[in-house]
Amino acid sequence: MNEQLQSPPQVQVKRSIAKAVSWRVVGTIDTFILSFLLITYIGPFFGMDSHGDAAEVAKAASYIALAEVATKMILYFAHERGWATSAWGVSVVDGKRVESYGRTTTKTTTWRVIASIDTTLLAWYFTGSIGTAISIGGLEIITKLVLYFFHERTWANISFGIKMNDDDK
């Protein structure tokens, strides 16, 4: 690898938007599935009574997942723009922007803290059960850490919305 001393390329807003949308699709599907399963199987331990009604459980899971579309798009975009201002863990190798695994891991961790708090609050609001909400937010930490890490690694290999600095050439 030929690492050159160049300033990191600029991450354009359109990239942050595309990443927010692609992550939200993955995240919403995961939230719906987790919410449905946990409300069905864990909820009764915390006093939730769905009466075995899959339609009611699906309704609550849908409310949680759909509310997240709005809250998480805003939060993710803000998180992404914040990271776009940091050059930590970013280099230019053979004319391409390269992100370190340390940067990806740190981004994953900071995002998961923000997102899990949001999910827990939404689940609590829509289920009325803090125990069920914590179980949804808690399990999502595991599934979404893995999903988010691979989402970030995939985007680290996509050049869309990366503007190389002309003054470095």
C-alpha cells in the first residue's frame, strides 16, 4: 500500500443521506422483528397481556419500528455529519479514502448508545412496559452492533459522495 500524506477527502451531505436511508431500512426491519418477538415472548413476564393476538403485537411492533424511521433518520444524520467533521482514523491510500477499523468500531459504539436509548424510550411509550422496552433496547444492542459494523464496512468501500481534495493531487 502506498499511503500518501494527503488531507482526508470531504464527505458530502448526499453520502450521509444515502447512508442514513440504507441504515434505516436495515434498522427498521431489525426493530420490527425484535419488537414482535420480544413483545410476544418476553412481554408477558413484564405484565404485558397480548392475549395471544398476533395482530395487536404486530401493531405495537410496527408503531415502534415506524416511529424509529423519523427519530433515527434525524439522529443518524446528525451522528454521521458529526463524524464527517473528524479526520480521526481516515487516510488516503492510492488515491482512495480509507477508514480504519478503530474508527468504524468507535462510530458503531457511539451510534449504538444513542440509538438504543431512542429505541428503549419508543418501546416504553408504545408498550407501556419499561421491562419490555429494556429487553427490546437491550437485545437490539447485540443485533444492531453487528449489523451496523457491516453496514459501515460496506460503505467504507463505496466511493459515492466522497470528494477528493483537488489541492492534494
